[in-house]
Amino acid sequence: MPEFSVIIPCRDAAATVPSALASLRAQTCQDWEAICIDDGSCDDTAQVIDRVARLDDRVRRVTIAPGGPGLARNVGALTHAGGRLIAFLDADDLWRPDKLETVAAVFAARVAPDAVFAQTLTFSDDPAFRPLPARKRGADRPLDALSVLTDNPVATMSNMTVRRDVFQHTGGFDVRLSRGEDVEWLIRLIASGAVIRKIDQTLTLRRAPGAPGAREILAQRRGWLEAVETARILDVAPSRENLARAEAIQLRRLAARALGIETPGTLALRYAALGLVRSPAAFLSDFPSALHTLVLIAALPLTPRGLRKTRLVR
């Protein structure tokens, strides 16, 4: 069996999954299988994957009824994977060519970890044609419940590799969550006592999210609250003061994202007000971002929708 089982959840990903698969096939470590879980796509995702599979028999497609990324990853990792290591790759993200080789070396160490993540860079389009922003994720932060709930240094599941038996032990992702399932799972991984190692290299390129809908923002909020509840149940929750700071930062980001939806006023204002109540200092800790968000919320009644959109790359 291969060393790596690469799990790629795909939902209407015909435009991006070819690039994701190309970055996988370009890896300097070739000891892998790719399990693409077609999560009820309505576009040509299946045909696109099948074309690659005809060229590379390490790539295969599994089709399931729509169930969200958590279910898709669970099906791939718990049912179909044969590799010792599970590496997740979202269909709109990319890997540096040395990603798997670098990760394999860490797992081959005399004292090997249970899971590994690295740094990420975010791009707004194909990085072959558009420069990458300088901001990195995952640098100089320990992976504990507070860091995950505040500014999740893993950033994207495309940045996480975990031993298959360890993933099985966690039970996989909470399939009730359509957003934030990664944060909730990370809390359970941390609570399990898993040894999680950080690699101080940029190995994953994360595509910036587009403007969300109100349902997505509400789902992100629910996912975060579920992660907090999991941390409390498993006795790894931050102190009340630290949790209030983390929540204020999360609410600031959701308020900023809410500015891009059709009717953002109530939702953006609600989250900004709640964030300021939870911890004014934390909400304003990134002062330019907070001020920008608050000014836009105040100006919403006078601002045409086309001018009020904002993108928060987090």
C-alpha cells in the first residue's frame, strides 16, 4: 500500500481540481494514492477526475450523495484509504512540489509525531499568474485549543497530515457541521494527546475564499461554537478571559465577511456589536481591519452594494 492516502473532497470543483491534482502529481515523493470524493457535484467534476485517472491509476473517484466536506473526508479516510498517512487536499488548494517528501521525512524521524502541519500562503487566483501575498499562516504558534479557536494556524485541512490510525481514533469529522468542522476536529485531536509537529516551511497554497452567503456565515459561527463546546467537554477549553478574546476576533472576521452578502446590515452589525461586548481590546487588536469593518457597517445605508463588498483572507 502507498505511504500516503491523499483525500480530496470535491463539490462542483471542475474548474479547480485539475490544478490540485497537477500539484499532487508533481510531488517529488510519488508514493501516494489519491481518493477524490465527488460530493454530489452538478458540474463536470466527475468527468474531469476521470480524465486524470485514465492517465494516472493512482487517482480514483468515489461518488457520494451531498453531505459536506466533513462527510467526504470521512468516507475517503475511514472507508477507502489504504495508506499509513492521511494527507488532506481541498480541490481548490495546491501543494508545493516537496510537500509530501518533507512531511514523510518528519514522520520517519526516530521520535515520530502523530500529525504534521506547516505554513501556508494564500493566493487570490492561480499562483502561476498572480503574485502570492506575503502573509503566512502557521508560523510561530503552538497548536493548542486557544490558538485553533483564535487564529487556527493550520488554516486549511490541505495543510494537515495525520496517521491513519490516529484519525480513526478521533472518529473523523462531525458531519453535522457544514463549516468549521476542521476546527472542531482539531480540538478533538489536541484533546486526544496526539503529538502534533509544525514544519517551519511553506508547503500549502490556499485559495482565498470568495464572498460568502448568509447561510455560510451562520454555519461558520455554529461550527466555532460547537468547537468551543467540544473543548469544554474534553477539558481543554481556554480560560474565560482568553475565550472571550478569541470569540471577539472570530466575530470581527465574520462581521467583515458579512459585508459581502446581499443584505449584510443586520448580520454584520450584530456580530460587530457582540464582538465589542465580548472583548473590546481583542476586537480592536487588528485596528485597521476593525476600523475598516466598523466604518463600512456605519456607511451601509448609503453605500451601493457593489462598493461594499470586502474579502477577508484568513
